[in-house]
Amino acid sequence: MLDFCRRTLIGKPKADSGKAKADNVTEARKEKAIAKPSHAPRIAAGASLLPQVQRLSRDQHDISRKDISPNALKVLYRLKDAGFDAYLVGGCIRDLLLGIKPKDFDVVTNAKPEQVKQVFRNCRLIGRRFRLAHVVFGREIIEVATFRGHHSGTEDDAETAPKLKTSSLSDHGQILRDNVYGSIEEDAERRDFTINALYYSVNDFSVYDFANGMQAIAERKIELIGDPETRYREDPVRILRAIRFATKLNMQIAPAAAEPIPQLAVMLKNIPPPRLFDELVKLLLAGKAFDNFMLMRDTRVLKQLLPQLDKLLKQEPEGKAFQLATKALQDTDARVAVEKPVTPAFIFAALLWYPVELRSQTLMTDGLSELDAMNIAMTEVLDDVQRTIAIPKRFTLAMRDIWALQSRLTKRAGRRAFKLLEQPKFRGAFDFLQLRAQAEDGNLTELALWWERFQFADDTDRLQLINQLGKEGVDKGPRRRRNYKRKRTAE
Ligand code: ATP
Ligand code: MG
């Protein structure tokens, strides 16, 4: 157990690890080539996974204050004026260095959350797993975290007993609670990837690189800080983050970080379903959905998250389930690229359509009506998915609408097509039909074309379109049921 905890804390022992390494690190720090200004990070003593910190002064990097959110700058200056250390950290620095507009600006400080709250009136404290301060500026929220320390687990913890109260690990090595404060170096060590352990200070406008992140950026490499297996076990969501950053930043996951993923992907099952939903939204609604999907499929991550779909993809790697997923995800990426709205409901509806359809067909073979079979199939598949990914109800309701309307789109005779067109859900269902038509070809292409014409025709032409249908528009769904009946009598 002790050895396991030690591994979790400092990574697998290396040939040159232990005291000698710690001494080297300390020695190296003493001989630091770059002059350290008085306000440079105070480095904690002790063994570290990290190389020597590199300081890039203002003339050695391209980050300018005009690229930084004025509110984030306000937070940095206010904390500084109150006597605290404060840095911009993580994704925003990484993105600015890569010439990408950051999604958000995160601040890290040595002030405790309660102290942050005292500095800002517009501040609220959130989070249980790790307590954070949110400084609210209208619609923009600047997240301020206190330097994170090591979680507990070694024999040394006798001295740091209070830490034990605020952090814990599961039997799988997963961090359950993480409310331990530490030094900036410990904070850097607790970060996931080397490219995310970059800190920017308004004291000297320098970037502090704790894990050779600049080099990784130059080499376009996603690498974990420390031992990859340990770091994935501590928080399996890092697997999803590695995939997301690789596609978002157009980088490669370094071999050492990529290699354990297929084997450890099963640990994603231990992640609370709401967190997995949030991560999937980031993977599927941020413009790289298709690339992320392919990487998740190839690394056995998809098998853990959406086993229903993964099974179909295994049976027929290029089949219609794959085609529909591809079309839906590429379509979503194209919409994101031109800033059109996208919804998780449509994507999840596409990813899970064939598992639902298959289940519904089986239930019809068992004698259920088309309507009942569809309702039961939708409920079963969604219940099954919810055990892993907590898709909020407003989205599952929209998914059900899209799915249920697919069969109604085949029944167009009389007033039915007119009624359907008035449905607020029609547009989504029609878009979905079009994607299915592209994925399957065959009859659906004709049906999608018919609806396209019907939507844009005047009333006279619409009636003509309906008349041209004859019997076909009344009864497409049950035809399938007749097939099943025939099949059963033949058996
Ligand atoms: P983006 O905002 O573009 O998704 P990001 O890197 O800023 O990317 P956030 O989720 O905003 O991602 O996290 C901010 C920083 O917090 C990260 O850069 C990383 O240093 C750290 N971090 C986030 N999640 C983890 C994690 N699971 N394990 C370790 N460090 C993490
Ligand atoms: Mg961020």
C-alpha cells in the first residue's frame, strides 16, 4: 500500500530517483542560469517531478497584455496590491502562445479562497472537490484557485496531518478530494500536461515554465507531467483531455502518454456521469467532434462511454452507424466553424439512433406495435446511457422527439404532412432525416427529397405532392412489421 501511495504521489521510481535525484534538483536550482527576480515564484524545497523552472522574460515570449481579458488583469493586479502572488495559468497561456484565442482566463494565487473573497466584493466561493473563488464581472467569470498541494498518502504525512483531512484517494488511485493547498511548484506538479504548467505574472510580465511546456509546444506534443499511468489513474478524465487537446491544438499525444490509454480507458467508468457529460460536450461541441470521435474509437474510450454504439461499429466499421455519426459530427464541426448554434441533443440522437432502431426492431419482432416498440427502445437505450453519461433531461426529451418523429415523417397522407410541418420539432427531425438519408441512401433519399419539396411548395403543390403518394404516404412504418410477421411465419 505504501509503495502504491508513493507511486501515486511521485510517479514510478526511476533508476536515478530518490535522494540523489532530489539533491541534483536542489543543486541545479542553486546554479540556476537565469537570474531570479525577487518577486519570482518561491520554490518549495524537496523532491520534484519537475525540471528546473524556466523564466521567459517579456522579450522572450509573445504574450501581450492587450491579448488578456481586462477583467483577468484586474484580478491579478488587485491580488498583487493586496500582497498576494497571482498568476494566469494553464490553458490561457498555452493558447496565447499558440496564437489561439483563450476560452477563459484562470488565475492561481497563494491567497486562500476566503482571502480572495475578502479582496473582491464580486466574488463567490464554489466547489467541494476543490474550493475555488469565482470573481464575477457581468457575463465573464474569472476563476481564482489557490495553489494546489500534493494529495496525501506517504509516511511523511505524519507531519502534515491536516492534509489528510482534506484529500483522499480511492483504491484505484483516483483522487476523491483534493483540497490541499501548496506552493506554486506543487501546483505545477499537480497539473495534467506539460503545456498546461505555464504561469504568467504581471509583476515582471514573464512566463514561468515548470515542466518544459514551451518545448512541448514547439514540438506539438501532449505529454503528462510525471508517470502517465499514475496520472491517468488519479483522474481518468485526463484521458479525455489528452484526446481533446491533441485535436484542438493539432498536436500529437506523446507515445508514453498514448500507450496506456486503451488499457486504462475502463477507469472512465468510475467518473461521475455528470462530469462525463460535461467532458463529452467539450469533445463534441467545440469544433473537433469528428476527430475526437475517431480518436476515442481507436483508443477504446468510446467502448467505455457509448458501448451501444461501439458494438455496432465493431460489427460493421464502415456501416450506417459509422456513416451517420460521421455525417452528424462533421456537420456539427462545420456549424461550429461558422458560429451557428449546436446542441448535444442532436449529436447524441445521431450517435444512438441505430442502437435505438435495432432494439425497436427486435421488440417489433416480438409482436409490439411500432409505436410501443419505439417508446420502449428509446427508454431502454437512454436509461442504459444515463448510467455512464448524465445527459440532462431537456436534451433527452429533445432526442426522443427527434427519434419519435422519424417514423411519423414516413406517414404523409391526408392532413398528416401539414400537421407535421406545423410541429415546432419538425425542423430538427427533418435535418436528422436528411443525415440518415446520406448515411443510408436507398428509400430515405426519396423521402428526404419529398419533405424538402413539401416545405418550400405552396398549398396547391403540397396537395399535389400528397396526391402523388397514393398508398405509400399512409403506411410506411407498418410495412416493416409485415416483413417481420412474414419472417416469423416462415420460421
Ligand atoms: P480549455 O479551457 O481550453 O478547455 P484548459 O487547459 O484551460 O483548456 P481547464 O479545464 O480550463 O482547461 O483547466 C485549467 C487548467 O487546470 C489546465 O490547464 C490544467 O493546468 C489544470 N487542470 C484542469 N483539469 C485538470 C485535471 N483533470 N488534472 C490536472 N490538472 C487539470
Ligand atoms: Mg481553461
